Amino acid sequence: MSQISNPRIGFVSLGCPKALVDSEQILTRLRAEGYGLVPSYHDADLVIVNTCGFIDEAVTESLEAIGEALNENGKVIVTGCLGSRPDTIRAAHREVLAITGPHAYESVMAAVHQHLPPPADPFISLLPPQGLKLTPRHYAYLKIAEGCNHRCSFCIIPQLRGDLQSYPIGEVLEQASALVAAGTRELLVVSQDTSAYGVDRRYRTGFWGGRPIRSHITELAQALGELDAWVRLHYVYPYPHVDQLIPLMAEGKLLPYLDVPLQHASPRLLKAMRRPANSENTLARIRRWREICPDLTLRSTFIVGFPGETEDDFDELLDFLAEAELDRVGCFTYSPVRGASANALADPVPPEVAGDRQSRLMDLQARISAGRLRRWVGRSIPVLVDEVTEDHAIARGPADAPEIDGIVVVAGGNALPVGEFAQVRITDADEHDLYGELVS
């Protein structure tokens, strides 16, 4: 068969889980039209690079990936968040064939068709019903919306991906059902603002399995909880209606896990960031949530070194963490983002000061995390097996999202099947991970 009748695509995927879902959508469409997918530049007739453009480091990484693809292959189409800034890409790499923005599936396919026409007869039978995935078979990201209605001063996501656009609830649940039917054991629900799902649709009623269901995060979560899989919620802003999700976690319908992007605890800094600014209310809600669901795991991320942050502001953040005792915490030093309004704020924090604050925060969090994890010693928990070695298994419990949280090391678990559940008794813990043995 000639090359033109069997065109081959190489693919580079960068960025967050939401970008990963975009990559999966594009790959699924390519495969549906009969394109072959290859893992090397030299075997590809054309390369697609799905970029990230959120912070300067991500822009640099994306431009380097484009340059590498051009050097190794020569025929490159660029998509993703950095594609919203085509001048930046063209200034560095004039030779790219085409540039599209994020979640522009039709534009990507049109560019592919122009530069590498599809075969005459698509191989539809090669396409699995759940589509092509870039994650292991046993877990998958379920993206429920695009864009964001917030206007945080440090963020340009609305400029890159637009305002909130919730997917129809029937389509979301059909995709989730197809994933579970294909063997997915864990659904990781993602969007830029998961708890705002359906606001743009005015919570319009859709249909799934012949029954009406509102486009609202609570009703979506209830329906997902009926599927035979773990359901983990990410990027959940603490709106009042989020309280309705906690009983579902206590009942076992959702994993007792909330990823809540708080960013800071100083009301003055939160106002400058254009974020909700009442840490006292947040602490009170965390206490209520844990009363309802004692095993609730809370993850959050914080920014230190934001313009104007004083030592008093930082101390407020440390005090908040000490009282909230969040289970999982990520901390980033402030990085200017081209086009973000925070760039114009006065009193930038020197990088060495921001770095010192980051270290101090993470030292405190390590102690908090170690204390929180010790609560599990002596208890039995379900785990999902990610991989096995010669003498143990590496798994994750309800408190562990893939790649960002800890793991559960299962002694003698080398015979466990990857992608399946097991019951483990926890015997030890450190600052990040748990250790256990199989329950007979």
C-alpha cells in the first residue's frame, strides 16, 4: 500500500489533563478516518503538537517541542493553548504548516486533510467505542466543559479557551458509560471550573438512558455514581452547592476527594487575584465537610510570591494551612503570564523570597501530610493497581489521584492484575505515601 493510502501521524501532547482530553479527541478522529498513529518522528508523514501556553515555562517547552518536531520530521501542525498566540509560534518557527487554538478539532482535521489527505476507505472497525486514550486503560479523564467565567488576574485561560461551555449532560454520561464498559475503573472529572458545570446552559434538562436529568454538577455526580467505577472530582471551586456533593461521598457514590483550587488565604491577596476572599468561611466549610465525611481527602494548590505579597500575607497562609490540615497541597511561585492583568501590579516579590516561601510552605505541608496519612495505619482500604514490580505492586487509594498525589506500595502484590482493585491493610506511612499488605 502506498504512503498516501496509509498516511501516518505522529503526535506530541503537552499540558494539563484538559489538553490531554483534547489530544484524545483528535487522535480518535484521526483513527476514525483511517490515519495510522506512530510513536516516532521518522515513521510519521506529519506531526501534530498539542501545546500549552499558560505560563512562560510552558511556552518555552511548547516552542522547544515544535522545534524538535520540525528538526526531526519537517511537517508540523500546531494546536492547543499556545495556538491562540500564532505570532509567538511563527516568530520562532515560520515553517509550521498550520496553527489552531485549543479544542479546535475541526480546524485541526482540516489542516491535516490539506497537508496529508486521508485514505479512501476509513478503517472504522479499528476505532474502539470509547475512543483512543492516552492514559492507561483503567483510568480516564472525563472533561465536562471548556473555558471559564472567572477573570483571575494571574490567569489567561478565558483568553485561550473562552468562557464556560458545558458539554450536554447526555453526551457526558454516554462517554462515561462507554469508558466504563471498555474497562475504565476510575473516571477523573475535569474542567476549568467543575462546580460551575451547567451554569451557561441555565441547568437545562437533558436525557440519559431515557430519563430526564439536569445539567448541574450535583445531578451529574449522582448519575456518574451509578456507574461501576471510582469517580474523582478535580478543579472544584467551593461554591455553596458543593456542599451537596459531600453526602454522596459519605455514601460511597463518589470518591471522598475534592480538588479545590484555593490559591491563597490572605483576603488582601485574594482580592488582588480576583478570587473569593473569605478564608474563615472556607475553614468553617471544611469542618462541616469532614463532619459529614470524615475520610474526605482535600487537595489544593497555592501561589506564593504574588505581586504585593508581604510576610504578613504569607503568615496568614501558613496559619490557614496549619488549621485546615489539607491532605494534599501543591505550591507554585508566581510566574508572570503574558496578557495577565497581574503583570501590572506593583511590588513584585524577588524570586529568592518567593522560593524561600515555597520551601517553608512545603516543609509545613510535609508535616501536615505525614500526620494525616498516619490516620490510615491499621485500616484496610481499597486500592487500584497501577503497576507491578518483582516484589510489590504500586497502587492508589481513594486519596490518590494519578501523577499528582501519593501511592500505596503493596508488599507481595506482584501477582495483582494491573487495572483492578484490591483490598490492602495499611502498615506504615511517610510524608507522601502509604505502605501495606494484601488482605486475604
